[in-house]
Amino acid sequence: MFRNYSGAELWADGAVHIVGVILAVIASTTLLTIVLNQPAGGTSAATAIYLATLVLSMALSAAYNIWPISPVKRLLRRFDHSAIYLLIAGTYTPFMAKSGTWWLLSGVWVIAVAGIMLKILKPDRFDRLSIGLYLALGWSGVAAYHELAGALSASVLWLILAGGMVYSLGVIFHVLERLPFHNAIWHAFVLIAAGIHFAAVYSLVV
């Protein structure tokens, strides 16, 4: 389950995670302050949900990947992999709330909850299937392209697409476990993609 990474690989991956957590907290606090000063509405609540999933997923990923191999790390693995589903569903929430595509948003959250239960109850199984489910869930917004295109600006749509492509490209490095520093590279892709999607949400709200 756990590969013995070299000291340099662990330091590189740890640095990426620390940067990710710091940036997530700063960015989320900034955007949340802006949202709280706006009139209450569906988009504001949806943005708060997104920010919560962003910070939580970054924090859990950092805790799991930095923690030394132990029974605690096995437990953190469940939460880290579950948080990926939360982040995908949370990221979609502001955009689908804005476009009114509640049918797809409900479906995304139902699948995310099912994926979380699978990770909690069967943490050591279906890893390859989970990767496919992450990708399928992440690209499920294509089914509501016309609704999203009618409600969102072109720049926001391009940012959503760019973030999805970066996430998907990063998966290549995630599965290349024999590649030196593959884990740090994968998490760098995650950080960049999350930043792009944050820019999309920021543009949507501000």
C-alpha cells in the first residue's frame, strides 16, 4: 500500500503540500470575506461549500502524505481519498448553482457520497476503479454544457476546462509509480488545477 519514497521525494512532496494548504487557507479566507459581504443567495452558500471542501481536501492530503507509515496513516488514507470526491462535488457546486443545473448537481453529490462510503468501508480495494470514477465525475459537467454555457462567462468556462485538463494530465504521473518524484509531480498538478478552478470560482463570484 505504501511505497518507501526517498528522503528527497518526501521533502519535495511535503513542500508541495505545505504550499497548497497555506495558499488554500489564504485564498479561501479572502474569497469567503468577499462572499459574506454580498447579499445572501444560492451562489454565496455554494461558494462557501466549495471553499470548505477545498481547505479540507488540501489539509487531509497534507496530513496523509506527510504522516509516517503507521496505522494512523492507513486511517488518513481513507479520509484523503474520500476528500477527493468532496472536492470534485464542492468545486462543481457554485457553477451548477449559478446555472440552475440542480439535477446534475444532485447526481454529482450522490455519486460522491457513494464513493466516500466505498473508500471508508473498502479502503484497500477498487483503487483503479476509483481513479476512473474520479475522472468520470470530474468531467460529468459536459452533460450540462449548454446550461453552463448559457449561465457562465466564456472566461469561467475556459478556466473550468483548463483545470479539468490539468487534473487529468496529472493522473498520468500519479499512476507512474516507478517515476522518481511522481507523487510530488502529481500533487503539483493538483495544486495548479485547484488554483485554476479557484480562479474560475473567484471570477464567478466577484
